[in-house]
Amino acid sequence: MKLGERLSVCVLMVLCVTWSANGGNILVWYTEGSHWINMKPVLETLVDRGHQVTVLVPSTSMFMNKSEPSRFSYEPFNVSISMEEMEGFMERFFHFSMYEMDHMSYLQIYIKFMDIMTDNLLYSLKYLDGVVKSDTIMKRLKEGKYDLLLSDPVFPGSDLTADILGIPLVFSLRFSMAHNWERMCGQVPAPPSFVPGAMSKLTDKMDFLERVWNFLFYALQDAVIDYISWNGLDKYYSEVKGKPTSACEMMSRADIWLMRTYWDFDFPRPFLPNVKFVGGIHCRPAKSLPKDMEKFVQSSGDAGIVVFTLGSLIKNITTEKANMIASALAQIPQKVLWRYGGEKPKTLGANTRMYDWIPQNDLLGHPKTRAFITHGGTNGIYEAIYHGVPMVGIPLFGDQPDNMVHMKAKGVAIIADLNFMNTEDLRDAINTVINNNSYKENAIRLSSIHHDRPVSPLDESVFWVEFTMRNKGAQHLRVQAHELTWYQYHSLDVLVFLLAMVLLLIIIFIKTCSFCLRLCCGRKGKTKRKRKAE
């Protein structure tokens, strides 16, 4: 080996050793579904940068699989919930969201919603039991000497665990209901006059009645969350800590909040130094399609293709709905790639091909893609924004209706209701977003905004995780508002003091005037009496 080659090898080895030596030890909280899909690219990049990543994985999980090949380690823990129980709960939630809600009054919806939230909290606490109430797991976590805990707080307890381990905490989340976590715990300002409550299905352009509803929506959601979630978590946290503990206060200690949204998707709103908007973490350039799929796509000619999926959680829908959708798809000139695991509809057209799985991102990035029919999940929407594809939304549950309202307000989507739309409605919606150039133009505009950033969302997420580790936390970015009471935060004590001062001055002024008036009147009276006497 030549001297130059030997020197290059030595330099490379030194760099590798230095990289590994500087790597951190990161613990990752368990999560599910699209939350896990968003988390994985960050973890893989952290591993590429020389960090050791360990992921907590429950024994009952629909998406996290500790046996699959991975570049990070797994820390399995047992939970007292079977897969059948979890699937039963999810089925009940889907049925309520997809079919029952549209036929209920607001009161019935809230009663049912509170019942589901109560069950969800009970399940979440059983998962948490498997970590903080397991001596074996907690002993291993303490021995792991982790530098940071990375968590999507959709499953509670990461803040409690980080506190017990004495390590910094970084949150990665889309949003909480009515921004409750961000507002109440993170102290992120959210004026109801122009910041629509998450899942309110409002935009930032509200008329008077919408502002009234938004104000009430915040208050109502806060009351429900406080009654069900915070009360239950406070009791649990207090039991584990052995002293009265506020779960919201514990959450407020997070060093960084990575919000998985951006101004291409969301409406402008105030934020704080430790809140970073990183929407589109998982987006990437399209790759080549499988040969048989590419052949079908190319057979579409100039008409192009339509990509259709209702997400990874929905395997099938009712036969009636499937036939109605298939009939609408059969009436458009485009070829359709439909991800669907149910029975083949009788009305399926020759232009439609069904798949158990599709490479969604690669299809959306294909030059022949004309439209995306989506349930409105954040991941799919961001991939459509990334590639500049207009959408037809069929929102089903959770944040999906609110997400599609955002896309409609941005001019890139039409919304259809699964329970009330017919064949003509869906067909016309697809034709409109394809043939009306404004939808494509707006989609390209959003794509340009998404790409025109100083740092990619993935790199920014990784930077703030590493920043927190390097600085042993990021409490210097934490606003003093966390230390104020509610009346101090809103300056009510200052207002009362100023009003008291004004009132005191008014009283002094009135008293002074009254005294002067009496004094003057008294002198005049004496003068008159004296004159009369003379």
C-alpha cells in the first residue's frame, strides 16, 4: 500500500473513532402507527451520525416489531393487554369515528368521546405500568446511562421516566387536541382570535360566530382533558413519585418541542424558542416503482394515474361504500392504484388495480400522478405537498378532518364525506382537482414553500436532539411563563393593582374636591353672616 493510501486510511480510522466517541446514548419512547413512521427516519439518521439508539417496545404493538432487522436496539417490556383487546378498542374507535359520529348530536358525540378517552387512558396507563412499575426495566434503564429521552407524547409517561432517570427530554408531536399540551404545559401562545383550535375544523380566517365557537372549543376541550386525562395522570404520577405531582408541569419540563408541521401545512401562529416546526421529516425523493406497477402506470398514457389509499390502519370498508367508490373510479379516464385489503368490489373498473400495499411516496413522486385520494393523514398529506400533488380528501377520524380543512383552505384539495357522498360526488371531485389548474398550481406553490427552507426538517430535528445532548438540556430556551401563576401570566394582578391605584386617585381627587368645596362654602357662609351682623 502506498504512503498516501496508508495516510488516507489512518485519517478515516481516526475520524470514525472520533465520531463514535462523540456519539450519544438515546432512549426512545414507544409509539404506534404514523407516529412511529415519523420517528424512524430521525432514529436512523441519529445512528448514521454515530449515536446509540435504544427503543422501548411493548409486548403488544401493532407496528413496532422488535424482531425485524433494525439499525437500533430494542428494549422490550411486557404489558397486561392482549392484541385482541387492543384491536377491539381500535375497532370501536374507528366505527364511532367513521360511521356513528355523523349521525349523533353534539351531546352524544361528547359522551361517547369521553368514554373512549377514558378507556384510552386506562390502556395507556397499563402500558406505562410495564415501564415505571417494572423494577427490572427501570434498573436496566438506569444502568443504560442515557443522555436523552426522545418521545412522541401520544403515549404518556416519557416525562415521568425522564425525570426519574434525570435526563433531558425532547418531544416530537403533530399537535394535541385544542393545542392543550402546547398551551397549558408548553406555554405556547394560542390566541383564539386567530389560532384555530386543533381539530376544530376552523381556519385562521374566522368571522365573529366562528371566533365564538373557537373560544368555546378551547374551553370545552380543556375541561374534558382536565377531567379525564390530567386528573388520572396526576394521580398516577403522584403515586409513582410518592408526592403530589402535576403531569402537565412534568410535561412542561421538556427541553425541545419538535412540532411535525410547517407553514406549508399550518396557519401562522406564535411560537417559543424551544418549539421547532419540522413538518415533513419522512418525505424523500421518489424511487423507481416495481416493474409490474411501473408497466401499469405507463399504460395510463397522457391521462396519468390517481393514487388512492385510506391509510395503513383501515383495511376495508363496508361493501356498499366499496362498490360506490369503485363505481366512481371506473368513470374517470385515469388509471387508479388503490390500496385496499377488503373484498374486491363488484363495480371495479378495468382502469383500477387494487393492492395490499403501495409505495405511496414513490407513486406520488411519479410524473404521471395527477391526484391523490387520501384519508387525510399527516404523513400522506406531507408527501403530496412534497411532490406537489392535488388531493381529494375522505377524512375518517382523529386529526384527518382538520387536516383536510387546512388543505382545502390552501386551495389544493376538495373534501368528500364517506357517509354522505355518492358516486357522482367522488367522480366530480376527482375530475375537478385534475382538470381545474388552480389545484395543481396551488400544490406546486406549497411544494415550493416546503422545499425553500434553510435546513431540511429531518436535519433540523437531528440538530436539536444533538444540541440538547451537547448542552445537557435546553432549559435556557424555556420561558419564564412556566414559573408564573395563571393570574400573573395574564397580568391580572398588575391590572388589579393599576385599577386600585386609579380608584385611589379618583377617591383622593373626590375627597380633595369635596374638602375644598366645603372649605370655600364655609368661608363664604362666614363672610355673609359677618356682613349681616354689621
